[in-house]
Amino acid sequence: MATIKDVAGAAGVSVATVSRVLNDNGYVHEDTRTKVMLAMKKLNYYPNEVARSLYKRESRLIGLLLPDITNPFFPQLARGAEDELQREGYRLIIGNSDEELEKELDYLQTFKQNQVAGILAATNYPDLPEYSGSFYPVVFLDRTKEGAPSVFSDGRAGGKIAAEEMLRGGSKCITLVKGPDHLPTAQERFSGALDVLQNADAQFQVMSAASFSLNDAAALAEELFAAYPETDGVIASNDIAAAAVLHEALRLGKKVPQDIQIIGYDDIPQSRLLFPPLSTVRQPAYEMGKEAANLLLHMIKKEPLTETAIQMPVTFIKRQTTRKDDDHE
Amino acid sequence: MATIKDVAGAAGVSVATVSRVLNDNGYVHEDTRTKVMLAMKKLNYYPNEVARSLYKRESRLIGLLLPDITNPFFPQLARGAEDELQREGYRLIIGNSDEELEKELDYLQTFKQNQVAGILAATNYPDLPEYSGSFYPVVFLDRTKEGAPSVFSDGRAGGKIAAEEMLRGGSKCITLVKGPDHLPTAQERFSGALDVLQNADAQFQVMSAASFSLNDAAALAEELFAAYPETDGVIASNDIAAAAVLHEALRLGKKVPQDIQIIGYDDIPQSRLLFPPLSTVRQPAYEMGKEAANLLLHMIKKEPLTETAIQMPVTFIKRQTTRKDDDHE
DNA sequence: TTGAAAGCGTTACCAA
DNA sequence: TTGGTAACGCTTTCAA
């Protein structure tokens, strides 16, 4: 690979002037500029990012920390971030933590060692000192932290909407599925729904999901109908859980949405391909990724921030696992 | 962040000896080693990867090029690779090409500028000069290239299995969905199935899918039943398409698998949550990612390779969108 | 067994 | 408007 020296040699100038044309700063005569550009073209020169990073003490890499890219919600977040970052010349180093502290710390460590320009973190441990040190800017993604830059959606509102729609459809014996205790986002949507249900004229019960994994979702769905066979409405903790519940309901011969309504959360792409297509509360994952990337970009450029905590709106996607208003039995 | 100089200062030795203990090479007295280790601990020192990379002209970063992480098949590939690379201290820089040449070249370029140690590429353009230059080792993932290291699964066998199972279930009017023309993997599974169908006592027709996107899949499913209402078996190009077909079949009031059998391809995690759970041909995506990472690791270490083209086995996952042997109408 | 110093490819300061 | 050179943090000769 050609270096700046080669270019300087070929153009008959010093590396300093090559650097100047490269970065478009300082004075450089028009003639020598073209000479240099020609040489660069001829040698197919591209600057070594590693050398740049070393000098600048900052690379054009962004660390993206995710619980698990295998969960369909996160790839969208990642894509949103990537597409945004891309345009400014930043790339992503990705790390899946599996929600394990050790893995997370390990990734954080290597992010630092690679002099990342910033970090996008969907973490369960926002209070880690690693996130408050001023090594690099951090934006929390799908998570909040008091006073820290973050992008998330309105979980309480989402939970409320789900419960309201469930009631509107006329369910009288609702099972509310509570997501993993350690996930604040899961708790928020849960408590939003709980509030509504508690003040409503409907019977309801709560079940707890151990995780968002497929296996746990399937197990939960079975338990749910075993424990509460009279359930005629399920507010699931996310779309995966909802799919599992839908699956189990159909397996038991129930008609959806006539016998039982089901509402998911997230609106992952696959949800519309379920049958019946899943009614769900949509989080704008791709846009959240974009917003977070944007915020981070501003921080990296040390531009003043107007807002530091960006809350994205949540919307109800009415498909066919819920009934119409006038569809009550 | 503490540097090697700080450590040297604190330990009262030269940076050279710190480097020696760091890399565990060359002679260093036991006493001075402990002195140095103590200093490192005290200063919470971790070597700057960027500086290392610059000197070594190789970073501990691996470029991972994917069509689209949003397609559920790829996150698994990525996780497999990540988990394997992780153990040897390598991290992933990720790039989604959307199958666009320009984006791909752009990522390849920046991978090089970041001096990646190697590249894992799920590319449609394996013949690009970028892949044959000897800048960095490359392993093709889910793709083949004559004589080049690659990890893929046996598409023809997969297609055959799908067709055989379809026939075994007794379908007589089969629609075979052909995936995008530009995807060799899609063509292979297609031609495998085609071979079987052509030599069988069954009527069949072919439909072409423009892409693997959800929207196209949904549109295709509608067209399929409009064009071939008598279809009693669909061999889909992948699980997304199969989900769409299943969806449409149920919407039309068909019984699955009694009226129509459906077979997918890939076995993405969500497929078992469909109802009825999808019968499909499984590609071991996670393992493929692992194998590819492993192969690449060997190449990076310049270890001799026994095999360079690794073909992974494909298996039929019998769930409930296909009939039993004796289940014929 | 240790240290001095060159070099990896840039950028930026200071002189010219 | 240009060039020389120190510096970024590390590794690796080469000498001592």
C-alpha cells in the first residue's frame, strides 16, 4: 500500500504538503495541489487510518454494544446507527454482551484500546464508571440514564396503549406478561399497562418472563394457558413472546382474535407475517439507531446539544390479533 | 490513559523491557517482571491497540461484510463469527452492503485503511480484485469462489431434500419458488429441487422471487395463489418467503398441511414460532460463522490449511407444515 | 538481562 | 506557500 511518503516522492513535494492537500487545510498552491492529487490517483493512495488515529488519539470507529444481535429488535437499531454513521465516515465495531457484565466490560476495554470516537450502548449497566469517565462520548440506546445522552422510546405510553387497545377490544380476563426484571424498558411498558388495567373494569393477572429468548417465550406461552385457561387477552412483553402466545393459542384451537386478543411489543419485521398478523406497539428501532448515531456525532464534534435525552414516540399497529371496537362478543 | 512510558517510569525501567513483559518475549528478570506488572496494575495500563497496529501493520480487527443484518439469517452468521474471533482477541468491524457494489467497495476500502487482519465476506462479487489482492486474508461466507477459502452449506442437497420431502408428503401440484437470480446460493437450492421435481411424478411450476425482502415475499405469496390456485405444495426460497406463503394460504382459508404443504429454507429462529411451525431445511448459520472465523484465524496465523472450502451439512427440520408419510389425502 | 533508538504513517508546529 | 521535524504509543533490532 502506498504511503504518504510515496505520494510526496512521486509529486516532488514534502509529506507536509501532501498532508495539507489531503486534509484540505493550510495553504497550498493550486498547481502543486493538482500535482499531488495526480500522484495520489496514480499510486491509488488512501491514507492509513491507523496512523491517523494514533496521532489524533481518536479513530473513526464507534463501539456499538448490544445485548444480542440475534434478537430481531437489535439489527434494526444497528442498521439505523450504521447508515447514519456511515455518511460521516465512521464505522462500527460491534459487541454482543449477552447481558453479561464481564463481556460488556471486555468490549468496553477494547473499544477504548482502539481509541473509538464514541460508544453507542444498549446496556443494562449504565452506571458503570466506564461510561462516566470522559474517555469517549457515550449515547445510551434503548436505555436511559439520568442526565446522560440517550435515545429511547416511551415505554410507559407503549404499555398504556397496549392495555387500552386490549380493553377497547373487549377482553375481560387479561394476562399481562411482565418482561425480565433487570430490563428497565420491559418494566416501563409493564407498569404503563398495569396502571391502565388497575383502573379498568377488567380482571387481569400477571406472568413473568425470565428472558426474551425464544425458548423461554415458548415455555411461558404454555404455562400461561395452563395457569389461566380462561384468558381472553394477552399483553405480551415483546413480539417474540406474542408470537409464542399466538402459536400456543392457535395450537389449543382458540380463534384469534375472536376468542383471545394478543398484543405484542416492538413491531419486529416478522410480526406482520404471522397469521393472523400481529397487532403490536411499534418502537421505531431504525430511527432510534439513527437518532442515537446523530446525537453521538454531535458530541464527537463537540457541538452544543439542544436535547440530550431523546424520547421517540411509540405507535399502535393495529393488525389482526385484536378486535375492532364494535367487535365485542 | 497511561502509556507504556508511564509504566516504564513507574517501574524504573525502559519501555523496551515493559514491552517485553507485555508480549512475554525476550529475556526479562523475574524481579523486574514483577516490578513492571505491579506498575501496570497500579496505573491500570492497557496497551494502545492503535499504536500496536501501526507498527505491526495489522490490527486485531476483522471486517465482516454482510448483505443486510436485518435479514434474520445473517445475525446468526455474525454471532458465530464474533464468538469465535472474540476468544482470540479479534473484534468485528461490520458493514452492510445491501448487495450494492458501491457500498461493498467502500467498506472494503475502509477495512483496508484500518489494516484489518482479515475479512469475512458474504458477497455477491467474489471476483472483485479487492478479494484477490494479498492485502489481507479473505474467507467467503455463505458464498463460494473457485479455489478460495470459503464456508457454505450444501445448497443442492438442501433443495433436493426439500423436494423429496414435498413429494413424500404427497403434493401433486407443487410451486417451486426460485430466489433472486444474482444469488448463487438461491440458485443452487433451486436447481437441487428442480432436479428432483423433474424426475418425479408430479406437476410443478416455477415462480421467481425478486428479493428476499419481506415486502417482495408478501407480494409473491399473493401472486402465487392467484396464478396457481390449485397449488398443494410450496417449496419456498427461504423462511421469509415461506412465512409469507403460509400467511397467505391461511388467509385464503387453506388448511396447512392438509390442503397444502410448505417448506422453507434456512431455519431462522422465528420459524418454529409460526403456526403451524414451519418445516424447513436448516442451514447451520451459527456454526458456519464459527467455521469461517476459524478458517480465517488459521490464515491470519499463517498456519497450513487442510481444507479451504468447507461445506456444511444441511438438514430437514420436520415441523408441521408438511405431512407425514402416510398422511396423504 | 537491559536500554537506546529507529521506525510504523500520519499531522501540525515552526521556520524558511 | 512550502519543508523539516517532533510527536502519537508501540515493537524490535542492536549494543552494551
